[in-house]
Amino acid sequence: MILKLFSHNLRFATGISIILLSLVLISYISNPEPLAEAPIPEEEHVVEEVIDTVPPNFYVLNGIVSDSLIHYEGSIKKNQSLSEILLRFNVSYSLIDQLAKKSKDVFDVRKFKVGKKYNIFYSEDSAQHVEAFIYEIDAANYVVYRLTDSINIYRERKQVDVEIRTASGIINSSLWNTMADNNIDQGITMEMAEIYAWAVDFYRIQKGDWFKVIYEEKYVDGEKVGIGRVLGARFNHMNEDYNAIYFEQGETSDYFDENNKSMRKAFLKAPLKYSRISSRYSKRRFHPVQKRYKTHLGTDYAAPKGTPIMSTGNGTIVKSGYSRGNGNYVKIKHNSVYSTQYLHMTKIKSGIRKGVRVKQGDIIGYVGSTGLATGPHVCYRFWKNGRQVDALKLKLPASLPIDAKYLEEYKKVRDKMLQQLDEVDLEVEV
């Protein structure tokens, strides 16, 4: 009896469930719920823009804008123009055109760069009247466009604070690798290479050479924005110290050694900044193309195709062209004693032709393998008194020394800097 009653109740409950489920399905078919929309993926490149009613204190304190204005901060997007930015704030086409034209002598608006910040300050009225547009050239420099009663455009500069830093290291492979391993700013590496370009051949430095450097580090609003000048440096190459002290005499500045002589020579040590010597000056070298032994009266610097080739000294172009052996080449006469030549260029820089004056460090062409060459390099040749010589063994003349009227002042700066360099601890990589 109990079993029959349970079976009857079970059939009844099942029937009720089927009826309820049918009603739900009929209701859904009559009034279907919309499917949840898939999330829209964000754009790959999103430029953050902030609207704030409180302008940055810097602009308020310097009287550029009032604290009653609304502040809008943005960043320049790809292909974005001044008109595209300002039209959103109801600035007319004619006014934008006036801004662009008047700005040319201060800062060309066509030079706006992607990612650079700008600030807009405008009133709260319905017209959104723009009072100022400010474009930040870099962390310290900016351009102000005032759109008040009359257009006023001018540059301003934030305060740059300078702190003195020191760095040092022992060479294990190259100057660049050692500085990178010691977390030294790349700008310092570049400065050191420039300072010692006339005294140390960085393609021949040895393991165990070491350096110390004292330099400026720049800050704006408490944030590091780059490096300033190298004030003093010591590079020990093959157990010989090369000291360099920064000194200003009159309107010029340069680096000088402990003997009051300029670090700058009449010629650079090499015509390329980054390369390796692939073949040296030789009276008997096996030529890789002609497959025979012959004289090689130059120094080959191997480097990637397109690497800029620099004139190693001031002078006048006397030859610029192409020959079967030299490929594209340039020859420069520096004075009555010295001449240099640069061979196998992929191309000669536009404007480099006979009669043109060039300065030390000017780019005259680009590394290639034209002429009798198997790979990209520049063959650098050097003449002294009409005779080809080995540039790597030549003792090059120094440039002008300290002016006599500044000598005593320099000695004070020199002695202080040499003492400071002595006190810099030499970092040993662990």
C-alpha cells in the first residue's frame, strides 16, 4: 500500500515539473532575453588623457593660467594636428590658422611629436573659451600659446636642478659593455667616447683598462631627465692615465689634460664611431678579391652597411667620385701636410663634392662594399707630406692649449678635479 502511494506521488510530481518547464519555454520563446554582448577589446594604442579642474601648480605659480580654469591634459596622437586638438574646444579654423602661422618663428606646429604632452586651459562657460594651449617640447622646455585678447606665443623653461654623480668600472670586453653592466647612463658612454676620441683608440682597449668619471645629472620636478656635462674623467689604458678636465675659457669650452693641453687633436682616431679593425696598414697583405699579395696602405674598419663615415679633421674635398678599385670614395686635404681618403662607400653623402669645406666629425658618406671589396667596410688612408703613412702609428698634433690669461684659473679647476677623481672608488664587478 505504501509503495503504491509513493509511486502515485512520484508520477504526480513529475507531471507537475514537466508542465512548469513547458510554461517557462513558451514564455522564453515569446519574450526572448537578449544575449550578453561580448566585451569590446580596447584599442592597442590608447593615449591617456586627464581632465582636472585644478591646473598644475607650476603653471599657476608662473602666472600662465588662473586656478579658476578647467585643465585638460593630453598626449599627441599619431597624425594628430593642432587643428584636430583645438576644434574639440570650439576654437575656430581661422584662429587656429593664425596660431600656426604666428608660431613658425617660435616653434613650428608641424614638429609636434607623437607621445609629447600638451595642456589646455579653458573657461567653464558653454563656449569653452580656451585661454592657453601649452605644448611640452621635453621635460624642461615648453611652448605657450595664449588665446586671450590677442595671440601671444613664447617659449618657457622649467627649472633644471643639477646633481653631481660619479661612476667607474674595469673593462672586461668593451667600454660600452662595461658601462652597461655597471648601469651607467648611455649618455655618459657617448660623452666618454667623444672626449677620448682623439687620445684613446677604443677599438684597441684591453681587458683590465679602467675609467672614472664625474658628471652632472639633470632633474626637473624631482625626476631625472638626462645627463649634463662630464666635468672630469680618467681613463687608464695600458697602465697609462688619460685625464680630461672640462674648462670654459671665455665663450668656448673644451677638455684639457693635467699638462694644460687640449684633449682634442687635429684628427679623430677613426672615421667611424662603432666598428672593428678588419685589416691594418701593411706592405704585404693577401688581397681577398685579387687573390694575391700586395701592399695595403690603409686601415680597414668593418661596420654594417650604411654606417655614417666621418671626416677625421677639418679640410676641403679634393676628390669625390667612383673608381673600379676604390668604389665610391672621398679624399680630403686638411692642410699643406695632411690628407685623408675614405673608400668603398655604399654612397657619398649629398653635397659632398670637390671644393666643399668640411669640419671634423661631419658625415661624408656611408659604409658599403663598392669597388674591390668583399664586405662592408671603409678603407681609411692617411697622407703626410704627400706620402701614405699608418694612421694608427702617427703622433697627431694637438689643438690649441689653454689661453695664457685663463691658465691660472684652469690650474685651480684642474687640481681640484684631479683630487676628486683620486677619491672616486673603482667599481669592481662581482
